[in-house]
Amino acid sequence: MATAWPTAQVKPPMRDHGFHQLRIARVVSETADTRSFVLEVPPELAAAFAYEAGQFCTFRVPIDDQQHFRSYSMSSTPAVDTELQVTVKRVPGGVVSNWMIDTLAPGDVIETSCPAGVFCLGPDDGDVVAFAAGSGITPVFSIVKAALASTSRRVRVLYANRDRDSIIFAAALERLGERHPGRLAVAHHLDVEEGFVDADVVGPFISTGADAEYFICGPAPFMDLVEGALVDRHVDERRVHVERFTPPEPIPQPEPENVEASGSRVTIELGGRTDGVDHHPGTTILQTARQMGMTPPSSCESGSCATCMARLVEGAVTMHVNDALTDDEVEEGWVLTCQAVPTTSSVRVRYEGV
Ligand SMILES: Cc1cc2nc3c(=O)[nH]c(=O)nc-3n(C[C@H](O)[C@H](O)[C@H](O)COP(=O)(O)OP(=O)(O)OC[C@H]3O[C@@H](n4cnc5c(N)ncnc54)[C@H](O)[C@@H]3O)c2cc1C
């Protein structure tokens, strides 16, 4: 009998930051514009690919001689599913989502980082309340399965979609409800029938119990609305988890002619090259590397995906946003370079595994 996938409970001392080639075992058609990709993880990579429900992998995809980095959340759940699976929905005009859906077939090999992310269940036992829209159901589906299988928590999901045909995992969610009577309530909201979700729709889902834990994932306006409703009801922000698929606001890149040096010296090591430069105020480490002509890995540029993570080997930085690194990783010296700015006169950063 196949054994369930290991959970990332025992963390390796350092995250494997490299990219690995995984073979696609199966492609599952979920809806007209959504596919799941089941990935084969060889035994020697099983420990590195241990994950928690709600985490994601970042794929490195070469298209037309250019490398693109995109993150996709696991729709599978460790301790429940025997295989690792991600689910990709087409974004109109999107480079990578369309390429994956139109091109990838069983037997193909794709490059991916190891699982990362902090959009995961906490240790408490209060209700789990999730707000998902469109492809935002992917990590939520993983979390819901984990909560039902590994805890006794009750789970409520508000799941918004354009119309009935665009509901991903509709049948699987129904089956889960039947298998866990009284513990899972899924409310579908269809824009074509009821208009966009508003605060009146969200309100009844906000638990009065102070120990409820909230998860939000979907398009930016949906997420903003739900977050606003939770703030209005004074929900403790530490109980609210958000996973943004699109950056809220990119950090503006200062114009080179308008910036003074800040007094900090930034040294960056990447792929056998080491270079130093005087730091420009407001410029992130990632932007500084690019100013030096380096091309470090990066993807979301909003502190969510960890593709740009590097080791701080000297000095100190502050991160505007960190929605991707665990406390342990920060303790070990990892930083999200898309969010990190120096706070000491000398900073040295090393990109590892690239
Ligand atoms: C942590 C994380 C986890 C993610 N998990 C998933 C997942 O499980 N499933 C999934 O399908 N996607 C997921 N995404 C989004 C995914 O990484 C890509 O951003 C998305 O597939 C679009 O990439 P693209 O190359 O097709 O589009 P691009 O060529 O990058 O973008 C084309 C246009 O679409 C806009 N856009 C980009 N992403 C979106 C979006 N999600 N919705 C609407 N417009 C968008 C861009 O601003 C741009 O204008 C996740 C993102 C992050 C950061």
C-alpha cells in the first residue's frame, strides 16, 4: 500500500534552495481553464520535498530563451495524498500559466524549487474559516483536507467563482463534506448569479469565536474586501493568513540619477561572481544586484514566494514584507532580497544554489 506523503515537521537545518528536475506523472483536467500536474518526486528528494498544506513550489520555466519563475501552490496534502500535485489556472495573456497548460504532458520534466511558504495551519484548535476565489482555492483545498484529516477542527469555506463551470475541485469538496459530516461547510458564491462578493456576503462567515483562524486567497479586490471585513470586526490580525498570487504594490525602483548613496556598502555573491557597490536609499538588495548587472532569481517581488531568498553573511537588513520565510529561516540568516534594505554600513549577501 502506498504511504502518504511526509509532512515537513522535521525541518532540514537549511532549506534546499536549488532547483530540481521532476517528471510529470499525470495531468488532470479540472475545469476548462485549469489543470493539475502530478509530479514524481524521486526517493532521494523526498525529504527536500516534504511540505506543509498550503505551501507552494516555484517553477523555473524556459520560454523563448528567457527564464521565468512562477510559484504554484500544492493542491495535494501531506498525510492525505500520496503524490505531490500543483494546480494551475490560465491567466489571460499570461506567459507561464498558458505555457504549462498548453505544453506540459505526462513524462515531461520540469524544474522546480523545494516547497516554501507560511500560508499554513497554526497549532490551535479553533475553527478554520477560509475565503477563496478562483485559483485561490488551490492552497485552501490543501489546508481544508489537512484540517479535516489531522485535527478535529471545524472548517467553513466561502468559495467565489465566476460561474458553476469554473468551480475547481467542486466534486472533491462535496465528497469531503460527506466524509466529515458536520465538520465542513462550503458556501459557493457565483458572480453571474449574485454579483461580486461584498461585505454583506463575507460578514456571516466571520466567527465570533476568538480562536478561529482565517485564510484568504484570491484576486486582489476579493482579498482586500475580505481583509477589510475582518479588520472592521476587530479580528486579531495574527489569526489572519493571506496568500497573494499577485503583488499588491511593487516597490518602486529609484531612478539612478535621483539617488544618493546611503552610506552602506552592499556586496553580493551570485554564481561565482562577487561585486560591491554603494547602496542607494530605498533600493532593495534585489534591485542593487540588478544595478550591478546581475540577474538573481526572482518571481513575485512582493515578499510572498521566496524565489529571491539569499543568505545574509554580514551586516543587517530590514524586510518590508515577509510572507514567505519562517522565523527559523530568518534566524538562520535568510532574507527575501526583493524586500530587504540595509540597516548597517556594510552588508554582504550570498545567493546560494543558483
Ligand atoms: C505564492 C504564490 C502561489 C501561487 N499559487 C498559484 C496556484 O496555485 N495556481 C495558480 O494558478 N496560480 C498561482 N499563483 C500565481 C502564479 O504564480 C502566476 O502569477 C500566474 O499563473 C500568472 O502567471 P503567468 O506567467 O501566466 O502570467 P504573467 O505573464 O506573469 O502575467 C500576465 C498578466 O496577468 C496578471 N496576473 C498575474 N497573475 C495573475 C493572477 N493570478 N490572476 C490575475 N491576473 C494575474 C499580471 O499582472 C499581468 O498583467 C501563485 C502565486 C504566488 C506568488
